[in-house]
Amino acid sequence: GSKGHYRYHWQSHNVKHSGVDDMVLLSKITEDSIVENLKKRYMDDYIFTYIGSVLISVNPFKQMPYFGEKEIEMYQGAAQYENPPHIYALADSMYRNMIIDRENQCVIISGESGAGKTVAAKYIMSYISKISGGGPKVQHVKDIILQSNPLLEAFGNAKTVRNNNSSRFGKYFEIQFSPGGEPDGGKISNFLLEKSRVVMRNPGERSFHIFYQLIEGASSEQKSSLGITSMDYYYYLSLSGSYKVDDINDKSDFQETLHAMSVIGIFAEEQALVLQIVAGILHLGNISFKEVGNYAGVESEEFLAFPAFLLGINQDRLKEKLTSRQMDSKWGGKSESINVTLNVEQACYTRDALAKALHSRVFDYLVDSINKAMEKDHEEYNIGVLDIYGFEIFQKNGFEQFCINFVNEKLQQIFIELTLKAEQEEYVQEGIRWTPIEYFNNKIVCDLIENKVNPPGIMSILDDVCATMHAVGEGADQTLLQKLQMQIGTHEHFNSWNQGFIIHHYAGKVSYDMDGFCERNRDVLFMDLIELMQSSDLPFIKALFPENLQVDKKGRPTTAGSKIKKQANDLVGTLMKCTPHYIRCIKPNETKKSRDWEESRVKHQVEYLGLKENIRVRRAGYAYRRVFKKFLQRYAILTKATWPSWKGEEKQGVLHLLQSVNMDPDQYQLGKSKVFIKAPESLFLLEEMRERKYDGYARAIQKAWRKYTARKKYVQMREEASDLLLNKKERRRNSINRNFVGDYIGMEDHPELRQFVGKREKIDFADTVTKYDRRFKSVKRDLVLTPKCIYLIGREKIKQGPEKGQVKEVLKRRMEVERILSVSLSTMQDDIFILHEQEYDSLLESVFKTEFLSLLSKRYEEKTQRKLPLKFSNTLEVKLKKESWGPWSSAGSRQVQFMQGQGDVAILKPSNKVLQISIGPGLPKNSRPTRRNLTQGRGYSSRSQNQTYPMRAAPPPPAGVWTACIHTLFTSRSAAKWSNKSPPVCSPSPDPRTSVGQSEEPISQQPESLDFLKVPDQGAAGVRRQTSSRPPPAGGRPKPQPKPKPQVPQCRALYAYDAQDTDELSFNANDVIDIIKEDPSGWWTGRLRGKQGLFPNNYVTKI
């Protein structure tokens, strides 16, 4: 592995980093250092690395753990530098740039076969689907986008020697968006389906997945009606002798394929017909031919019956069309049709042509169905994902590999054009200082393949030869080879041999076998076969062959080569209109095993992908360039002079912006029409400042809106909450009319608590509550409610490691809202409640219980469409958690009994397995909140009324009261050794809840001696100062004596208290507070250090 090479990311909590995240930062730029860095990261399970904005992805050949909800939240809206490299960062960048810049985006995923391109495309589509909003219609489009993958993979992917799930077609998937960024449409362009795989393939490979899925996954009824038996029964499948794949479950994949068809709107009847054609193709392959005279005859006629039945055609017509062909001949100005009987080779070719055509047209039908399901009236913005076969080199490379490698060559050209060539040319045009960097431009190879004339390319020569071929042209391939040798034999990127030719591609030399080149290029489906399928009894099959045979076709038919050339150039045109992003996929080995690293193979890919040149250009160049106008539009908000619009010349406006953010002049250059920014960090600075500006304005708007809605809903919320307890529970005098705040902790200011809650989860309620354990011992917990879960967060001292001795927050319990069975309460005015859950219960106490329960019941109803069961009784059961040690280890239950007592404070008396709670009578059970003026701030009742005490309950004293007392006694006694004064004694809190399980004998209250804080004895010097003679005062009346200061009652703080609102006092333990007003609510008014405010009386003791 790479021990010793890792570090931890400065912004990520304990996220280990290996090598460098961005290879622009490599100290040496060589192929070897790039490979070494990729290897370090790969061996530590980091498969993603950047080169500036280009993402390098190494196939791990195993499931990686970092593609969950947590990562989606982490990368959403984050800048590239904030998190480790990830495909989600690239997807998020595309999505945000599309919305902000109003420009179409695309991602070009390239790499050889088996490098992980299809999986990368799926992750991008999945991420965009997750982060974009929208209603039911948008959700339907998202479902289609995601379900199109398994469907097209079933009919278009296969196992090859290099890849168990190789895409055997190319697709460009456009996800279309509304201006608000919601995916509301889509379009798939597919090209180059390798249909020859249906009838032939290399040893050790499979045909398309759907054939194996049907055999493994079909029901017994389907097997019977479609004539499905074992795989080796079918000639087409037995050709390569490979049936099973280790990591593919054909049976479950078949169900996924059927589900995908349903999602995109293909009904059950059409699904059955699609499967009927798939079975029909398999049965067609079992028709074999023998030589009768010099012609072909069907070897065994019973094999004709089933395919004819499945395809809805006449058995005799099928036999006739497979063994003969109608040809038009012209003689003396007249044309007549003659029937030509075929030989065995031609009959096999005709059978295979029909099988290939059927599969190809079903595939086109599926793509068309997906497009219709996502169709949109007009295009607005889109993100395109290009997933195409990778560069391929097999033992025997034919026409298909030639086409695939040509398209890859074109994609490499785009990459060179946009990242190496265009970038350098732009610097020259804009007058930017620049030292050119050398690179290989593969345009010369593209021209070798696609040139029309001077000299003609391979495709033009191929089309010429095909135009002069007759029927199945024996010898046509040799003619082609001779013409190639004659016309382009001297080209530096071309060689030939006796059976084919060699092209020096950007990814290496590939030798192509000429066998079947011309025939596959012609790609002609004979009219007889089209007529045969149009005679089917099944309208669905007829519709797959819509050709009008009456129209006399003049001129050359379109060849496969010219079709793919047009598609490739159209694709390039589409990509050039978008803002491109790149993923370069690397295959680390040929074994398809994880953690296997073939150095030479990776180095070869690093070389041909041009990663070294890419790093050099990125390092020397500018990470960001923008037209002046667009730059001004994006960052105008940063200064008053540019917002809402700049009045002067655009270039001056850009300069003003850059200077206003104090960007180093070395970091940017202004060209003739664009601004160029060198380091990504400088761009991140601008983005961060822009975000802050918008954030500030957004917060101001949110604050005003929240204030408005809070006032509007205040009465309704309070009454709804009160209705939960109406006629069932007595109410506390001080809480029935109080305002609801929700977050009493201030979660936004406590990241140590926020870490346990989802990044974007809304906090409905948060408060520090008391929890009672199986021995009824009280501990403090932070109770947090979100729309999904209830969290109980505690604190624990770390026992080992570098943080030993520190107290850290720990998630003690997480309960999903819908898993709450019920909540139990007494009928008295206490604050106790029990959350019942399947596993065990939680016994809690909170002064804000009514607010918590009202919010919980609302969330429970949203999740389950049922009311939250609330149970009221004065004898409650608490189910315990089973523990595996100690005298209290067994599971079981505890009982809580409530009885009538005195006063508003609950007295708790534990006795073995029963907790007795006594409390005085509260307000009647039918009490309701009184309507109050909504415009007043939190905490006070209306001043127009006679009562002036605040409308809130005093908080319980902090946890660990007894610990604090013991600590104070210990330190006081230590001090007593030196001071000869009696040690002070700490008093427990007036709130009896904190003294559960402790001795009930009262501890005498004595104020702690604070003499040492007084002004020190002045000694002899002081006496001298006071008795020294002074000049007599001037004449006149003596100065009047100052009025004595009025004596005010005082109290000393037992514990520290942090103000929860602007009208409250904060103080530390042992602070002395002047009491201005005592209030029966438990909130007194006092003054400390010149500030006046409210404080809870159970945190202090009177002096």
C-alpha cells in the first residue's frame, strides 16, 4: 500500500488523504509521478483525482462506500476545494453553472473499455436527480431518467473479454431543465449498436444481457408460451460458450428490466410482445441449412414453426424468404423481378440479417419510448452526458471496432481542441502573455479515416468499393485492401498486411481484419425480409418495419460507415455548443479485480490520454476565463458601483470588481474581450464573497418573512398544542400562554451538536431536557426533533487517545419519527413524558413538553397519515433497554406513579423499581391559552394587563449539580487550610428533580466566604494617607453628605447561566446579582455589571 504517504484534509473531519488531490500540485510533472500518485490513491481506495477541473477516475472493480446521502449533502453547493475529489463535485458544478450562467453543459466521459464510464454516467444522473427539486411531474421524469439505464443496458450491454457489463452502443443523454433547475424533460440519442453481437462474437463473450435474463427470469408460463429451455439449446448463445457472469444476477435483473419498462410507460401487452421478439430471435438462430444441389434448403423444418409463430408470420413464407431473394433486373428498358435461390452461406447471412434487424429495431423502439415519455414542448437548458464505448483492441478487430475507435478518436480531438489547442490559441488572440506547450494533435488520424478527397479517407474508399459490390460480394474485402494500399499506403499513421490494415490511433496501434468489412458497411436489409415482417399478424411487429417499398429508391443506400461519420460529426457539433466537462476513466488492470495494479497498462493510458500535457497547460494557464459582460453579470453584487448594473465600459467594470476584492494583479489578466483568472483559489474567493452577499440578503428576507408568518401563526400553533392536552392534563400557570421558540439551544451556533443531524435537516425543536435512567438517576440530554428523527445527545469523557480526558458530545439515541409507538403523560401539571418505541422507552422531563409534543404529532401524522397516540394515566410503564452486564442488566420495565402533593415543583422519590412523583394541583384540565397581542417580543406579557411576570417557564438547573457541590467543598476545604476560616457548604438546587436518589436531609445553607475578593487591608501606608495633614478647605458651605445608597436584596449564582434571549442576564457561578424584582413565575429581574435583565431563580441563592 502507501503507508506514510497519507495526510488528513484540513477541512474534513478525520478524512485521510493520499498523494495529492489535484495533480496540478505535483512537484514533478512526469508520466511516472502521475502514475505513482494515482496508485497511492487507488490503493487507499481514493478513485477520484483532479487535474484542475478535469476529473480522473480509476475503476475500483468493487462497490465504494462514498456514494450515499451523506456525500450528496456534502457536495451539494460546495466549492471544489472544500471536499475531496468526487464525481458529485463535477455533477454539482455542471448543475449550478447551468442555472447561474444559463448555459447548456455536457460531460464527456472517455477511457478504454472496462474503465468505468457507464457507472460514472449513472452516478451523474443519479446525483442530479437527487439534488434537483420538483413536483410529481418532475419526479416522473427523474424516474424515467434513472430507469432508462437498466432497460437500455439489458438490450445494449454485454459481457466482453475486457468488461462484464460493456456498453455495446453509444448514447448521449440530455437531461432538460426548467429555468428553476427542475428536470422536466430529456432526450437520448443512440448510435452504433453492435447488432452483429446477436449472431456472432469472440470466444468467452456473451450476447446482449436480455437473452440470458429471459431464460433465467421468465415465469414457467412465459417459458411455455415462448418456448424457453436451457441456454445451450440456442445456437446463437452457444457460439461463444459463455453463459454465466460472476457479478451479474440475470434472474433479478430481468425483474428490474420489466419494472423499467413499466416506469417509462410500456404497457404489459407491449412488454409481452417485446419479449416475444427476443424469444423469436433465439429460435430464428436454430434454423440451419443444408446444401440441396447447389442451393440451400432448410435442414429441419420443425425449427421453422416456433419463430414463425412468435413473429406472427407464415411458416412457408419464412422458409421461402430465407432461401431465396427477389431481384429486379433491367433488360432493354424493361424491368422485371426474378426469384434467385440462395446458397447455404447466403441463406445463413439472410437469417442473421433478420435476427440483427429485429434486435436493432426493438432497441430503437425502446429508445423512442423513453424519449416520448420525457418529451418537452420546447428546450430551455440541458445537461448532456456522453457515455460511449471505450477505445477497443481485441485479438481480432473488425468493422465494429473500427467505428468505435473512430468515434473515440473524434472525442479525443474535442478534448485536444478545447483543453490544449483552443486554450493556447485564445491566449494569443486575446493578447495574453503565454509560452506555448507542445502536444500531439490527433486531427491527422481523424482525417485519415473520414477525409472525402485529397487524399480520400478510409471511409470514402470503403463506400466506393461497397457501391460496386454485387449481392454478397466475395473478394470485395480484398479489393478494398488493395485500394487502401494504393491510395493511402504511404500515410505515416497507416500500415497494411495481407489480411488487413493497421491504424496508429492516439491510444496505440490497432490492426483491423478485413473479413466482412464491406458487408457490414453496406448494412442492407433486403426488401424480401422487410416485406416478410410487414406481413406479420402482429401490428406491433409491423410497426417496427415502416418502410414504403413502393417508392423507387434511387442513388446509393446509406452505408453504416457514412451514418456513423454523420452521427459523430453531429455529436461533436452538439458538444461544441455546450460548456464541456471531462471525466477521464482509467482501467488499472485486465483481471477485473480490485486492488490489482498493472503499472505499464496505467502508464500507457496516462500517456495516450495526454494527462501530462493537460497538467502543464493547466499549471501555466488560467483556470477561469469569462467574457467581460458575463463576468460583470455574475459578480455585480459585490460592489455598489456595479450593482444592479455597471454604467461605464465593461472592461473598466471588471477591473473595478477585481480591485475592490483586493485580488493580486498577478492572478489575473484582462484580454481584448475576456478576463483571465489564474488560480482556482482566486475564483473561489470571488464565489465565496458572492455567496455571502446573497446569503446576507436572503437572511434579511427570510427574517422578515419568518417574523411575519410567526406572528400570523402564533395563536393557531399555541391553541393546536393546547388541544392535545385539553380535558386530559392539568396545565402549568406559567407555560399555558408562552410563545413557542422551537430551537432553545441555538443549533446553528453549535456545530458539535449539528454534526449528528443531517446537513439540510430542519430543526423543529431543540432543548436541553432531563432523562431518567433505569435507576431513576437524572442526566442531561439535548433533545432534538427534525422532520425525520428524534435525537438524544449526551456528553462523555474520552478514555483514551490524544483527546483523553476531554468531554465530547455523543449521540445517545436516534429514533425515526414513524417508529414512535405512542407517548405517555400523567394527568397532572408535571413535565414528565415517556416516548415509547419498539426497542425500549425514554423517560424524559422538559418544561417545553407541550411544544415538543405538538411538533412531534404534526411530523408523525405527515409520515404515517395517522394521529400520534397520546396516553394519559397516573401510573405509567417504562420499557427498559436490555443490557448485558451489572445488577440492573436485565430488560424489563419500571413504573412511574403520580400523586397529589403540594406546590408547583414535582418531588421525585425513587423506590426500587417504582418512581413516585408528587405535585400540587395546576390549572384545570379544560384551561386554554388566552389570546394576546402578537406584536410583542418573546417573553413578556402585554404591559396593558395587570400581570407583569414573564410568560415563560424557568429552565431547570444544569446537570451535575452535586458534582459541582462536591468540587466546591473540596476546593473550599483546601483553601481553609490557609485561611483559618470555616469552609463553605454548597446548597443543592431548589429544584428537587436534580436530587433524585440522594439523601433527603436538608443541607444547611451558608453563603460561601468571598472575603479574599475584598479590597486588601491598607496597612500603615493607608493610615498615613488618611491622617496626613491637608490644607483646610476654602471658605463657603461645607459639601453635603452623599445620600446613602438604598439597600437592595442580593443573591449569589450557584451555577453559570447563558442568556437565551436579549432580555435575559448571563452570569458565572459565584457572581453576586442585585435583585430588582422577584416573580412567582420563577423568573426574577436583576442587575449585574450595569446590565438589567431576567434570570431563573433556581440558579441562585439569596444572600
